Amino acid sequence: MNPFKKKQTGANPQSFESTQKYLAIDQIKDDVLLMKDGSLRGVLMVSSINMSLRSEQEQSSIIYAYQNALNSLDFPVQILVQSRKVDLTSYMAILEKEYEKEAPGLLKDQIQEYISFLQQILESVNVMDKRFFVTVPYFPNVIQESSKGVLSIVGLGKKANPVSQSQRNYSINLDQLNQRLDIVTSLLSTIELKASRLPTEALIELFYVCYNPETAGHEHIKNLDSFGAKYITRRESLGGNTIGGGYAG
């Protein structure tokens, strides 16, 4: 008898764990990142300033205002600069349709020259786009633990329904995060920076690009609402946790 064959026959099928097990994000819903440690995150997409077009006095003024804005915050923020390769596939398709519809003449020739020009650029260089984000956190666990009160410590406090209490805490935490996002947005406006909060579907796309930089350039997320749920969350499946869900409108 072959001992290796017997050992292989009696072995259990190998199970594989999803890489999502190692992610810090637990859920994405209500335009918020819910982390596994119970904290929340909101993400702002921020415009940029071309400092090279400003005078030295304007540059110094902007830097000083930026410094004051950071010093006025009593909570941490994270600044992310993301470089993406620009995908002009859809734009090229539009140009080709316009070329086909256009009657022969000077305009059609110009469209053809423009298409050829873009194709030469895309073959020789990578057209990159920079995007700027500010992540604003809120850590409710630390604040809640410090504000329970004496009655809760000795066990004399009123016991609430766990479900309703959890929902109430979530609403309170969400309000606190929204206030912080408004503060950061207001501070950025003082230095001529426009900030826009990323909705749920944009947050999904952002992390899809972060964790799939190679495939994100030619494989895009489309029709997020067809996923059949109102948020992205972890769910048990064969081999571990996988992503399921859609976007919150």
C-alpha cells in the first residue's frame, strides 16, 4: 500500500482565507468607513493649488494659513496623495464615433489627426492624474469609556435594549464624525482649497484602486447598485470573508 496515497485520501480539503481578513475596514456604508476597532472614518477629496503660479508673498501666506489650520485641529487627520494612470479608452471611443458621423471635410481630418496624436502620446508616456484626500477619524470607544458615569461602573445604571442602544450610539458617533468633517472642510476653505466628501460608492472605488492598482486601470467598477445591498460588508463564505454588497445612495 502506498502510504502517501492513504494520507492524501484521508486529508481534509485545503481551505483558503480571504485577504479581507487582514484589512482594517469592517464595513462601508452611510458614506463612512467602519473600522474593525469600532472607530469611524470619513474621507474628503480636496482640490489643489499650483504654487508655482503664485508670488512668493502668496506662497508664504498659503503656507502660513495651512500651518494654522493644522495647529487648530484637536484630532488627527491623514493626508493621502494618489497617482492614477488616466484611462482615455472611453474618450477615444467618443472621438471615433464623432469621426464616423462627421462628413468628409476639414473637421473630419482634424478629428483623425487628434486621435492619432493621442494614440502617440499614450504609446510613449503614461498620462497620470493626482488626487488628494484627507481622512478624518473618530474614535468613539475611548470617549464612551471615559463618560459612562459612576452608576454604570457600579452596575446600577439602567440596562437598555442592546439593539436600540447600539443604533443610538452609531447615530451619535456619526454626528460627531460629521462635525469633524465640517470643521476640516471649513479650515481648508480658508486656504482656497475645496473639499468634497466621498459618498459610499466613491469610497468603494477608492479602495478598489488602492488594493488593485494593476487591474483598476482597465477593469472598472460599474453598476454598484446591482450588487443587491445598500452597503459593503464582510460576509462568511467558503474560504473566509469575502466582499458583498453595493452602495448606499
